[in-house]
Amino acid sequence: TPDVLKAPPSPNRVLGHCALPLERVRAVARRADAKINDVLLATLDLALTRYLAERGLKTDRPLVADMPVALHDGAGAGNRITILQVPMGRPDGTPAERLADIVRETRQVKDEVRSIGSDALFMYSIFEHAVASAIESLNLGDLPMLANAVISNPAGLEGRVYFNDLPVELALPVSVVGHHQVLNVTITNYADELHVTFIALREAVPDVQRLADATMRALVELQHSLTQRPATAGK
């Protein structure tokens, strides 16, 4: 994992947000033979790369996302997830190439989830984050970063909702920045939009709204990059 956006533990948090047109995300996914989650990962990858470049930071290998993955074959009640690391797009690649990299990586993750028992994946997630939590809480030393950001897409609201007879305009998901993490990006659908919340350690990403604004521009950039090459659907 590239050693960027690191900061010592802190209680200080900052929040930014943006909204992405759901139909545009779907159009990009159709043209690239990708999933909506792939398009979101690629969009955030581009935005993070641009944000880092503005701060004079550049990586020679892909950024890495912590991605929650649902486990459906476990025994017992409740929802079980594991958190797996997904490399994102190649440095200096075009937006379309970076999306293709992410599609390949997420398909590999899905193959691994199908081939490895859910109990093993569940315990892996508990162990890796328990170690990070213990080292940080006890101040035992530095730990290599597991990921540059946590990126999740929980279910949202299919239709518009109202409060005191007035339409709700923004439905932001709010998550947490866990041990040994500096940035959490959570995305949910609301009517015809995807609402994105960025929560970060203030010391690591003080101007987090700039990252949110970069995400809106990155989606447009990704769409334009795909229109400059033949569609991959059906290949």
C-alpha cells in the first residue's frame, strides 16, 4: 500500500460530501462492462490521485482500498462481512485503463470469496483489524498501512422521502474512521443520485471537501475517457 495520507491517531474529524448522478454512473458501467461499484472505485481512485498530486504526492504503485464484502453462506443470524484489500488503477494510466484494472481486481476478489470459506474470511477481517487496533491503542509502534481508504456502498433509498411534508434533498451516510485509518468514503443511493460522504482525520485530509469536489469532476473525466475508445460490452 502506498505510504500516503498517513497521520498519527487523533480524535479530530472533518466531513465533506458530494452527489453523483446515478444514470451517469450506470452509463459508464454499461460502456465498460463493469459494475456500479467498479465505476465508483475508479472515480474515487482518480479523485484521490488528483488530490495527492495537488499536494505534491505521487505513488509508483496503485492505491489500495479496504472494501467490505458480504458473506452469504455463514451460519447464524445477522449480516456478516469481511474487509478485503483491493488495488485500484495503475499510476499514470488513463481513466479507462484504471477502470479496467479495477474491474479485473474486483473480479479476482469475488473469485477468492467464492473459493475460500466464509469463516476463514470473517476471521481474517477480525484478525487484521484487531492487530491494527492493538498496536495503535497501546502505542507499540508504526504499522504498514492496510489501505489508503475504506470505501463502502451500503443500501440506500430507492425513492424520495419526506420530512414534515418537505422532500429530503440529501441523505448522507455517516461512518467512522477506524484504527490505523485516515479516510472513510461511504456511498448510498437516494432516488436518482448517489450521495457520497467523506470522513477523514483532520491532520491527514484537512481540506476534505476538495476531495469531494474532485470526485464529481473525476466521474465526468472517466466518462469522457471511455467515449474515446470502443465500448467493451459483449467482448
